[in-house]
Amino acid sequence: MSNFFSALGDIFTNESLYRNAIIATVVLLFAASGEVVAEKAGTINISLEAMMLAGAYAAAVGQGRAGVWGGLGMAAIAGLVVAGVQANMSHRLSADQFVVGLVLNVLVLGIVGFLVGSNEPASHIVERTKVPVLAEVPLIGPALFDQPWVLYLVYPLVPAIWFLVYRTRWGLEVRAIGEDPNASDVSGLSVNKLRRQTIYLTGMVAGVGGGYFLYARSGRFEDSLIGGRGYIAIAAVIFGGWTLKGTVAGCVAFGLVGSLVLTIPSLGYQAIDPAFLAMAPNVVTIVAMTMFAKRVRQPAALARPFIRGLK
Amino acid sequence: MPPQRSGVAVTETEAESATATSAQEVRPRSKLASTGEVIGLYAICLFGALAIAAALVEFASDKGSWTTVYTVILDGAVRKPGRWGLTLGVAAPILLVALGTTVSGRAGLVNIGQEGQLVIGAAFTAYVGTRIGGPGPLALVISLAMGVVGGAIWAGIAGALRFWRNVPEVLTTLLMGTVAANLVGWGLRHRSLLLAPPEGRANRNQVSQPFAADRHIPRVTLFGNDFPISILLAILLAIVVWLVLGRTVVGFRLRMLGRNARTAQRAGVDQKRYGIGAMLVSGGFAGLAGGVMLAGGDFGPYQLVADFGAGIGFAGLLAALVARQRALVIIFVAFLFAGLRTGSGFLRATGVSARIADVVQGTLVLAMLLPPAILYLRARRRAIAATSSRT
């Protein structure tokens, strides 16, 4: 038993655990903070994965021509393009949002894989930037404040999303159309237009998230870079009960688990098979959904297309 | 309203929303013109999809033109000796997965975790098929049946959660896909589960024991091509699914559930029973596809490996979507997608990335989503215009 605790101590005092956890958390945060807005408006945006992947690829190509800032800009545009397809097909033409999202995931993976196979972008890693004082905090200080500077973009992003959703007129309208699109429509809101806007926002943020992950992780683009993180981000939103606070908590939890998958074997412990750690976020999400499905209230119109005149 | 025997009380058009019906009434056009319009729309979308893929080959890579890609894929899919047999073998699991998707999709459920259900089915087949005794054909049938059970369990969990706790099945099926892959990967590391005995495999190779030769799905040789008989079984099942969905009470109830759950409930359809049933059938088909892949011989030497699914589950799902969930159309789409897969295997020689096949698949599906959506919207707009001009 004492063995077990010393092992736990070993693992949880390991600095690289927290560093990896933050890197993994932040990519989820980028994606999930956009997704939360889209889901508040009533879309389960499965194509999050495609947006991140497109963003990562665009960032890899863009930084060679226009530097890191240019890369991030291209990442946002790439995410926006994917979002444009998703938004207009599901909320203008009223095609099934899941079908569109899933196809986009497959399609973007194919396109990116094809492009990488034809001409691979050069790799580029962003150096760490230390934030003075804050980075001196033991254990989590370096993880939070001694990272590539691209990561710091997430710190203003989350409060900005919060402000947008809970303190602006647009946010109020978005929340309204997710709860009762028919009433909102009668009150003069353009339901599908607002839904499209939330998806555009998601696409841009998720695209930047993909770009961030490229720069922070390896700098080398592979088509397996995102590898299902979009789905985990969606799971984090649901795990968090469709609130921004809960979503952040979900991202941190899943990021930590993802980091444990890497850290535990690297410290030489083999108590838990990595396969179980890898599936842990998904299992936890399913269990959480099952337990809280009746208690946590999802946006009432979640995943229901809005067509005027049809309930 | 007392529950009535369905099929008598409610017709399918009534089960659809009332507005959609009136849209058809007010359309003041000849049937021929509108059919031409529909065909034209489909043609434009199809052309657009292929053009995007072709443009990608032309402009994004300097390795070849779209004409060479086209010829090479055609060579690899059908023209070169022995290739169309392989395409048939690949088409079988795609077709099976797509049929399952059709059943659940027609019932209004979105099952997108076929890849996981397929892998679990393959694992069940591998476990049972390498362990039970008895005559070969019988053991093969039993192990395939276990594959069906495995896939059905995996989808059934999602179905049960959907109707018991109202957890969206889209997310559970999707999330359980990753769980399945990891679970099978874990099983492949343990001798007591799936891992083959150490003799006869490289030391760190994580593979299952190959099927004994008498447990392979029999293969037919025809004009120099050989293919497993599973494709015949799959086509037969497609006809069965078509008949059951289109011509029986059970199929009618399923479709009613998918079109309008409230109407179905009023007509006495047990939503739980039919919904979970549809999920079980859907997963069962995916599981069978996994078993057929394992015992069919077109996907490696009759043994389970990590990443065994190889995207067949997704291909089947997309095939069902392209065919708009019509069982007989699915047969052709499954062949098309299988051909893209086997054909793109030949692309390596030209230097063009084989991923172009995925791109073509994806753009095709997106393109096939467009026409019905456009037509539907237009019909609705006309209906609204008609009602507002009356008032």
C-alpha cells in the first residue's frame, strides 16, 4: 500500500506531468470554448475535429510564409472554411448536422493527408517564453507560465468567450435560440443566422487551437496530430453540463488523464494498462452523461434543426 | 386515442409532417420537368464533387493529372487481373455495415460508431473461432454469430442509454468507438484474451492466432478472380433488409418511428422496443462485417491485428449516407467505395497519394447531401408562398 502511495507521489510531483497536462488541456480548451457557444445555440458540432486539423495544417503551411502570427491567422481562416461548410449545409440547407460534421471529419482528414503526401510542410517549433515571477511557482508554475507563447492566447480567450455569451446581447440571443428557437424566431431573431455565426466562431477558435497544438507539440505536421481530440473536446462540453465553467473543468480533467497516459509508463510504472487510460475520458463522459442526463439540463433545442413552421 | 394496428390507421405520408405533404400538392409543375430538374441537380452536384477532387490532384500535387489517377484507379479496381475479385471481397463488409446503418437510420437513430462495433465483432469472432472445436464450417458459423452478438452488444449499450437515460446516441456510439479500439488493443496484449501463442509469431507482434484453414469463408473462383462467398451473403441480406423495411409491418413501424416519433407513438409503436431493436440490428451488422473481414481473407492473413477496422466502418457509414439509406442502392455504392479503396492501392506507383480516394468519398457524400436539401427547402418555400397568397 505504501508502495502505491509513493508511486502516486512520484507521479504527481513530476513536473512534466503538469507540463503535458497543460499542453493537452489548452488544445481542448481552444476547441471546447468555441463548441460551448455552438451547443448553447443548439448545434452539436461534430466537425470540431476537422476544424482543428485544418487549422493545424494551415498553421504548418502558413508559418513558413508568414511566420507564427501568419500561421495562426491562416489556421483561423482554415477553421472558418470548414465551419462555413458545416454552418451553411446544416443551418441554411437544413441537412443533418451530424452527417455533415462526420463527413467533414473524414473529408478534411483525406484532403490534409493528400496534401501532406504531396508536399510536406516544414516543421517549426515555438520556443518557450517565461512569464517572470509567475513561472517560479513550484510544480504548476512552469507548466502554466513557461510555455510557448502561443499557449498564453487561451488565457484571455476563455474570459472573452464568457463575456460574449453571458454579458452581451449577442450572447443572450444565442442562448435564447438554443432554448426555444420558435419563440426566438417570433421575437425577430434570425435563428439559423445566429447558429451559423456561432459555428463560424467555433471554427476560428478551433482552427487557432489546432495551430497552437502544432506549434506547442512537435512543430511537425502529421495527419494524426489531432487524433480524436475534437471528439474529446465535445465530450468535455457535455461533461461540463453545457456551462463554460464545467467545460473548463472537463478540459483540465481530460488533459490530466491524457498526460497520465504519457507520464505513468515513462516513470516505469505499469500498474494500469495504457489502453485503459486512453479510453478513460470517453468512459468517464459516457458515465457522466448517464448519471447526469436527467439532472443537467442541456439546451432544449440541442441538435434540432430549425425550420420555420415545423416544430 | 387507443393504440391501433399500424398500417391501417396511419399511412406513411400522413406520418410525415403535414406541411411537407401540402408542399407536393401546391407544386404546379409537370412531373417530367421536375424529374429532369432533380436529375440535373444531382448531376451538377456529382460533377462538382469530382471536379474538386480532380482540381486537388491537378493543382496541389505535381505528380500526376486527374486522367492518370482515373485510369490507375480503374485498373486497380476492376481492369487488372484478379482485381475485381478483391474489390468484391472488400465490398462485402462495407455493404454489411451500410445495411446496419440503414436500419438504425430509418428508425431515426444516428449510429456513427460502426468502426468500433466492427472491431468488437471481429474480436468476438477471433476469440471464439480460435478456441472452439468441432467441424470447420459449423465453427465458422458460430464464430460469425458471435461477431454479430459482439457488435450488437456494443451498439445496444448506446441504444439502451438513449432510451433509458436519454443520452444522445450520436455521442455514445462515437465515444465507444475509441473505447472499442483500445479494448481490442489491450486484448491483443494478453495471451488469455486474443494474443496468439508465442510460437509462430514474431516476439513483439501483437496479433491473434490465425484462423484454421477449414474455418475460412469459402472462396469462389470466376474468370481468374476469386472472392469470398460473403459478398453473396451480403447482397442477399441487402435484399432482405429492403424487403423487411419496405414490405413488412415491422419495417413500416421502424420507418414511422424515424419520420415522426410522436405519430408512431400514437399509432402504438413501442419506441423503446423498436429503437433499441434497431440499434441492436445495426450493431449486429457491423459486428458481422468485422467477422467477415477476419474470416474472408481480403484483409490480412485471417488474424486480428491492432487497427483492424481500417476505416471500413466509416466507409460503410458513408455508403449508407450516399445511398440515402436505400438498401438496393447501397449495393452499388458499396461496390463503388470498395473500388475506390482497391483502386487507390495502385496509386503508389504514380506517386499520387492514395488518400485521394478518401477525398473523393467525402466530396461525393457531401454532394449527395445537397440535392435533397435544396429540393426540400424549395418545396417548403413554395408551400409557404402558397399559403400566404391564400390568406
